[in-house]
Amino acid sequence: MIGLVLAALLLTDSTAWAGFGDRARAAPRADWPTWQGNESGSRYNAAEHLITPANVGGLELKWAFAYPKSDKEPRSQPAVVDGTAFFGGTDGKFYATDARTGDMKWSFDLASVAPAPVFVQDGAAVANGKVYFGDDKGYVYALDERTGKLVWAKRHEDHPDARHTSSPLYYDGKIYIGSSAGETDHSEPTYPCCTFRGHFDALDADTGNLVWRYYTMPEPQAVGTWPSGVTKFEPSGGGIWSSPALDRQTGTLFFGTGQNYSGRGGDFDSLIAVDARTGKVLWKQQVTGADTWRVACRKPDNEGYCPGQKDGTALDYDLSSAPNLFRVNGRLMVGVGQKSGVYHVFDAKTGQVSWRRQLSETSHAASTGGIQWGTSYDGQRLYVATYYAEPGTLFALNPANGDIVWETPNPDNGCAWGGAAASPDVCTLAHAAAVTSSPGVVYEGSVDGKLRAYSSRTGAVLWEYDTVRDFNGVNGLTGHGGALPGSGGAVVANGMVYTQSGFYPFYPTEHGAVMLAFGLPGH
């Protein structure tokens, strides 16, 4: 009887078990099985007790895994489960390596399924003996965790530019994943913009079959022509760039959406709560009044192709950051960062606004001054980083009201030392990466190429490592680090810290990007 009670207590410990799906374990581990680290989206590893504020300054490089030279960015944040690191490369392959040594266990060539060139833009979710991830062609994959053998691959997309930057989340036999598109990149006048509409999907985890879908946009309609004479379609867009969060108690999923590509309408720039079983919308909050943007908005004298450029409504203020769930005085809240620089907090049950905090100012198209990919919550504070905010800054916020507990700007000497010092035209004091935390420590990477560990209590920098250099990969290739990546951040698991390096903007090198792993001396 005592054993049964103890087992029940362990299985209800969400900090130790969240994100592992239905897999049973003999004891909790400090693994990192999904992009958020757990279902609630905290990006916090409560079970990580090997690395502490007292010893984090001793972290050293344990191994590097290098990719061939490519024009692709390393976007696939690793998942770490049962001693294996799972991640996608810039070379169209997905890898499983020994988490301690980097030695390759298996690799999978995406071109065996999708037309090349193809690569992974999201982070994997590991559950029930399978590894789930998406690619930039709109396919979703399930591989055998042990062997890398393909279990299934499905493309439920009807648009040629569809892709998955949203990392999957496993829950109750289903995979939940959002879709975005590269259609915004079409800036040529002859392109009949735009026909993509974002959607959030529930897939059967065993077969990949579509269970339900929620569209963020109505079907785009032809509404005339662009100045070039090609057909104009609207509204469009509302892509889902980031990963969802889940409240297991109520079975509610939360996800954010992006801007309109053309026209105005639909669930653009919105945080949406849906029933995980049916996809029924429970509530939604639109945080921007108007936001229509695509790459054409960067061109001068483009009013005919980018209405809103002159009146200040073409700002790309989408919710690319993943949501966090946390409790304040027993009340479940959901927070999400926006590219406008605002962190929004709502009642998770009703969608009622609780508070908002403006952390940076930005007023230009393709807004990169705000909150970009992900934030973290350690049970006491929220940790939020700003991107090109002159400089990018790491904040600790009071979750009850958004008050700033401390703020630490990107160190002002970040471009003056290490490999970045040789490229002042590339280096910027900015944070593209998602924030990660473990007890007492917060991790954030910079465009200046440094991965840093901060005190969660004071915001002081406890450790930093320059990645703008050559690395001899354990796989026999030479790689070169650079800006720390968006689409993910550092992963801390079982006494190790992992990060991809070589994101945009690109530092000069003749080598490809790298995956890096750090650990304590003698560990």
C-alpha cells in the first residue's frame, strides 16, 4: 500500500514527470523531452540539481557535433532523454547521439521522405518510444527512439510553402503541432499573395492521421489584383511559429499566432485556448488591432503591395514566443511574449487580462526588438529576454503583477572580445534565443556568440562561453559557432547544457554550424 501511494505521488509530480507522456519510470530524471521542457511550457528543469549557482562557473566544453557548410540556420533545439540527445542538423538529417560523449547512435535522412533540400526547423518531442518532429516542407515524422527507423511521416498541408517551426507536444496519445509558412518571403510583384492560412493540428501519435484541425484564418478569397495585375487574395497568414503549452488538469491547450500576410481578419496576433480533445475554442485574445506584413514591406515605395506601411500597421507584431503556464495565489495564469516587446498575462480559464508589461520598444517592420521565441518560469519568477533592443536585456518579473525584479542588459563588451570582435559589422548585443532555467540559474544566448548563465536571484553573470570559433566535431567534421539560435535555446539536463550555434546573422567562416555540449569538470 505504501508503495502504491509513493508511486502515485511521483506520477503527480508535474515538475519531474511532465512531458514524458505515458511512459513510466522507476525514478524521476532530469531529462528534457520536449521543446518547452514540460507540458506547462516553463522551460525550467526542476530536477536538475548537479549544476548550481556555486559551480556553474566551472562548465567546460565536453563535445561538439559539426555540420557540413550550409546556408541553413541550426534551429532544432535538442531533446535529451535516457542518455540520448535528439536534434536536427542543417544538412537535412536528424541525429541521435550519446548525450555524454556526442557519439552518434543513429541518423535519419529526411530526403528519404520529403523532396530535397529539406531540414528540421523545430525541436523534437520524445514520448512512448518515438521521436516526433516537423520539417520545412510541412511533413511531421515519428521515428523509433532506439533505432531511428521511420514509424510514419505525414504531410497534412495543402500549401506548397507550409512548414513547421512549431515544435510538437505529446499528450494523451496525440501530437499537437502548429503550421506556419514561408509565403511571407515572396516579395516579387508577380506573386499572387497570399493564400496560406495558419492552423493547429492534433495528430494520432501512433499513425500520424489527422484527428482535428483549427484554422486561424477563413479561406482566402480573390479580392482584385495587385499593382502588377496578379490576383490578390485575403485575408491570409496567422501562422503558428511556436510551441503550445498544456494544462493537463483541464485538458486545455494554449498557442499563439502570427500576423496577416494580406488583408485584415482572422485570429492574427492572438493567444488561443482550445480543448485538447476536440479542438473547440474556449477563448481567444487578440493583442494587436492590425498587423499585415510580409517581406515586400521592406521595399521602399511599396504602398501598393504593403498597405499599412505608411500608417504604421505593418509591424510584424506576432506572437512567435511560446506561452507559459503558472499560478498566482492559486489562480492559473498563461503568459506570452510579443515581438512588440510586451509580455501579456491572462487568466487561463477565462482569458481575462491580468497584466501586461512593456519591456522594450520597437516600431519597425519585421519587429525584432521585442520578445522573440520563449520565456521561462521557475516557480518564483518569469524570465524574459528581448532581442534587438539596444541592447537586448534579460528580465526577471514578478508573476503576480509584472514588476521588474531585476534586469541585466547584454554585457556591453560582448562584441569586444572573442570571435565576435573580428566582425563588428555582424555582432549585435541581442537575444534571439529562448530563455531556460534550472534551480538558481538562468541561461540565455546572444547574437554576440556567447552563451551565458545568470543568477536567478540577482541577474549577475555567473559564466559565459564564446562560441564564435572553430570546433573539432566528434563526427569528424570541423564546425564553427556564431550567433546563438532562435527557434530554441539552451537545454539543461542531467548535469549538461546543450546549445546549437551558428544562427543568423552569420559570422564569416568556411565551416558549418555546430551543436555544443557543456558539463562540469570530472562529471
